[in-house]
Amino acid sequence: MKFVKNTVLIIVFTVILTSCDKAVFNNGCPDSIIEWVDVLMINNIKYQHHFPEPEIEKVSVSLEKGKEIGKVTYKMADSACSNYQMKNGDAAYLEKGTPIYELKGYPSSFIVVADNNIYVADQNGKAKTAGELYPLRGLVKNIHIESTEDGKRLYTFSAQSTDKFINAWYQLNLEGYHALQKKRSFEGERVFLEIELNNGATFRLLYWANTNTFNVGAVGNKAVREIIMNELSKIHKPS
């Protein structure tokens, strides 16, 4: 379905969609119609806003802002060319001058708030492990399996499996996107995992079962594969 194709392209190819050169933004830019991912960059970390599915749009999300850590200095939409290279202060759709805040209770290397929306880290060059990119321990309420057809929730991990997954998550190393792409790690059967945080916010991890790889570059181990496949198998079991 069109929904799934667009979702996969948005998650997997954020790097491609946000690569370019600011030096040419006054030279005939934008040079094409660009559907930017809703991203921003601050402190050398790229963040992405994940749009909730219609069924959970009305869920209350706690946005207790912390200190301001920066402002948007450049809006890419309608200004940047397709070969643009993001820099600190850049955002796809946020207006210039929009403040960027910490979210109380969450590391700013993981989540920030801008324009009353949560942005989750997508790329962090300093993070070498999955746990450094997404420090999930103590911050996750539920993990859901979503439909790859329409994004609706199909199943919720048991509390035990959620704890096991989070513990295993910290053991995973991050590999470069392009290296994984060359190894065709982003091909095959996909699993949509929705991470629901304690404050009600959600974001999606895309997992390729046959290569045991996540869209953020985390490469799974045996424990991660077993946990996910075990939970998947329960969806089809008769009650």
C-alpha cells in the first residue's frame, strides 16, 4: 500500500533526503519539488518527528519542557536544493527562530521538543551502540507490533519480553548506513515496532527479520531476534 511505501522511504532514506550543500541555497534553489522528512539538527544530532497513527493521535502526551538548547536558524522547505547538507540549527519545516528545548526526564541526545512536537534522534555520530542512541531503560511503557499495511497496532509485547528486549538493545552495535545498504541489510521481511514512551509519545523502529537489522543501524543479536520472532508468532495463534 502507498502508506507503507511512504513510511519505509521516510524511515530508511532520511540520510539521502537530507543530504546537500548550503552554499548553493541562493543559486536557483529549491531546484525541484522536495518532500522533506520532518527533521531538525542541533548539537550535531539529527532528529525526526514521528507522526502518530490516527488511532493514537488523541492520546495525551506529556511535554514538560526543560531548558532551551538552541533555535532553528534555517528552514529548508522552499529554500534548500535537493543536494543540501544539513547543519546545526537547520530544520525541514520549522520556522527560523523556533526554540528547541530539552524534554524533562529524557536525555537531549535522545529527544528534544520544538513547536510542541517531540523529535527523536535519528543520527548521532557519537553513538556507537543502540543504547547510546536510544537509552530506553526506564523510559518505555510498551512495545507494540504494527501492521505493515496500515500502521495499526496488532499486538503488544508482554512486560517480560519488553524488559528482555530493552536489556538486549543495549548490547547492540551501530553500523554505518551505507555499509549496511551495501550488504543489502534493508531488504526482505519487515517488522514495524512502535516504541511507546512513559510520557505517551511514540516512535517507530523498522526491523528486517532476515538480516536482524534495524533502520537506525543497530544490528541485532540472537536474543533480539528470538524476542521479536516469539512475539510475532503470538499474533497468529488462536485464542
